[in-house]
Amino acid sequence: MKTLSKILYVTYSIFVILILVLDTGVASAAINVTRDILNGNKEITDVSIQLDETELLAGKYYYPEYTPIGDFGDDAGLVYESIDPEHLKVSANGAVCAPITFEGDSFDASVRITSKYDSNFEKVVSFHFIKKYPELFTATYYLKGYGYTPKTLYIGVPVYIYSGVSSNNPPYNVRDYEVVYDENYFDKADDGSLIPKRVTADGEKLSFTVRYANGATNVSKSFEIKEQDTQAAQIDEIRINNTVGDTIDLVRGASLSFTMYSNGKLVASDYSLTFEDESDVTMNAAGQYAFNTSGDKTVTVTLPNGYSKTFTVKVRNVISAPTLTDEDVSASRHVTVLDTDVRTVNFAFSEGVTYTTIEYEYDENVIKVIPSSKSFRIVPIREGVTELRLVVDDGITRAEESLTVEVKKNTSLRVALAKSVPYWLPKIVGHGGLFMILAFFAMLMFYHLDVDSSFARFLLYTLSGLSVAFISEFAQMFMPSRSASMIDVLIDMSGFLVGTLLVLLSRSIRGK
């Protein structure tokens, strides 16, 4: 019996040493590594990109969903940079857009993704862009001094030929085409217009052909060419966009179209335009001009005979902030988000607005915004309040909508358990489990201990478990990044008690 007692004593001692090693050595290192991952030394392993389309159309904005993979979750501080900014635009939220005009029918453009929080992370992703040519289009022309496509052109009056798309699926590559014309009847001017130089014979009809790079062609309406009469000297009315008067209201970017009248009859005539600031206007393919900025402008129209007239053009902007369409948000301008939820907010632009690129400004320590075309998602980062601004800025005019976003802590029991279980379960299983096994060895050893008093054996048995728990916690006071905890002692002794009850229950069942 003494030999058995010695064996049990040695076994018990070895297990006590094992507990101290696991609790203060290996376990400590594992906990420290876990804490480092949770509280520091974070990294991004990858960023997955979700975008339904594989072939992107030039001239259109796309909004990929970027999902960081690693320790940061959604709040990875991703930064997007175009490797070739001349051919690919990238917004602060990762939206990409390629210009409509480029060489060839397709090209690949790349975006470099980095992180403000993980300096070691970098990923380059490539997007494939294609030119989409119109399936339905028209070849049309615009004659100076005429309000619609005429059946008759006049010697010396410039005509502009261009392609008009007749479909509802833009954007199309409507710029990369060539105009086929009869060089016997036209000279080409520096601005791209064609100058009629020869009268067509009676009954002879001409037309223009527009040919795209993919081979698609279309032919304009037929016309004839005649000599210009003396109507240019008799013009008594000039209109802008068919508006009577010397002042016209115009949307910025809308084309200026001039028409000439003689005794109330529409006539054709060449003319020249004089602007206050030539750099403030842009000419389109139809030979029409548009103002680039808003405000009051003046433009002077001069006819070949020297007659001129000056107009005032009041140019207004076609830019506005988006309207929040969710009733609770639009009414209060306030959104409350629990730190465990994601909130989607919907918006819309007013009719007639043409510039719809939104930049989102907010405190990145509180929330992250994931945009899409008609809504955006608010992803909470931590408790706090931030102002969220939706800014529309085309470089000329700035408009914005704002709301307050408040992130609150979710205090529900379900969330509390979800957060606490991952922390406490390893402690309960690890600490409690070891001391349950310790109780088994201690019970065997003290059961065979040569002590007459059962109470003395139970007291020594209890003190043995308690002393191991206290020694374990005391040793942790000298371990880096560790500290003693009475809660751990309680968990240890709870495991010891459960182990004791299990041993006593087992012996009771066996009748010993």
C-alpha cells in the first residue's frame, strides 16, 4: 500500500507541475499570441472583389464591392490608386471609370490597393474595358443657321456631320467613327465641318455615311446643294435655341443652337461667334457650343455682311446633392446604428441632374461607407458620432447633403453572450478541465493517505487544490503580459469541485 501511495504521490506531483507549466508557460504564450492578433500586429491577407460584369464599358462608372480578408474586417482603411490615371479614373471609394475614347477596341487597366493600417499589404487588380458600338444609330448633320436637318445645303455655309445613337443602353463609343463624303462637293475645314463648294445637278441627291471602327455604317438623309442667295443680308431675327429675345436661360453643358430668320422665314447662313472667354466654351460634334461654367455670359453673333447681335446667356448648373429617400432619415437627418448591424440608406437625384458622382466624407474611426448607385451601406466601426456628408463636386460647383450617424453598443443578451463566450469558454474548459483531472489524482492520493481522520484527509485534499490554484496565479504575476486573477482561481476551484463530485458520484454508483 505504501508503494501505491508513493506512485500516486509522484503522479499527482507530476500533474501539478504540468498544470503550472501549461497555465504559466505554453498557455501564456498562446494567450499572448491571440491577444496580439486581436489588439495589434493586424494584417490583411487579401481583398476579394465582387463585380458582376467582366467586360466594362468605357465611359461608365462601376462600383466594385471590396471585402478585406484578414484581421481588420470591414475597417481595413483601403486606399485605391490608378496605376495609369490617364486611362483609368478611380474614386476614393474604389469606383472605376475609363474614358470613352482610347486606341483599339479594348484594354486592361489596373488599380493598386493598399491599406492605411497595414503597410505591408498591396494588391493590384486589373479591369477589362471594351468599346461598345451602337447597334442602332443615325447619321445626321447640322447646318449653321438652320434649326433642323435641311434638305438643301448652301455653298459656303458649313455643315457638321455626326452620329446620333437611337438606343437606351449607353454608354456607346459614339466618337470613334469616320464620315464618308463626296470630296468633289465638299472641302473640310479645320474645325471638322464640311464646306459645300459645288452645286448639285437637277435631281441629283447626296448623303453622308458614318462608319464605326467595328464596320457598322449608316447613311444620312439625302440633300442637294444650291447657291446661297442674298438672304444673309436680309436676316432680321436671330434666335438662340429657338428662344425669342436677347436673354436666354440655359443649363450648363447644354448646346447653343442659332437659327436665322428673314421676314419670319427660316433661312441658312454662315456666322461667327465671339465669347468673353474662349476657354469657357466647348464645341461638340455638331458644331454647337456649350458653356463650361455657370453665371451670366455674353455671346456675339456676326453674319458675313458684318451685321452682329449680342445675347446675354444666364447659365445655371445641373448639379445638386442627392435626396435621402428613406422617410425616417430624410425627416431627422439622423441614423442610429448598433455596432453589430449594417444600415442601408437610399437616395435619389432630382430630375434633370446630369452629374451624379458622390464622394462620402465621414470619420473613418466611427463608420465605413460602402456605396452603390442608388444607396449606400453604413458599417459601424466603434461607438461614436460622426457627420456623414454626401458631396457632389464637378470641379466647378459643389453641393452636399449631410446626416448624423450615431453608433451605439448592442447591449442585448444574445450579443453579450456572443462576445463573452469566445473569451470565457477557453478559460472554463482549459482551467476547469485541468483542475477536474487534478481532483481525480488528488482524490486517489488522499484516499490512500495514511491519516486516520477523514476530515483531515478532506481538508488536506481541499488545500492541495486551492494551493495549486493560488501558486499558478502567483507565478503569472512574473510572466510578461500576464497578471493574477481571483476569477481564474474561482474557475480552477470550480473545476476541482466538479471533478470531486464526479469522482464521488462514480464511487457511489460502484458502491464503494
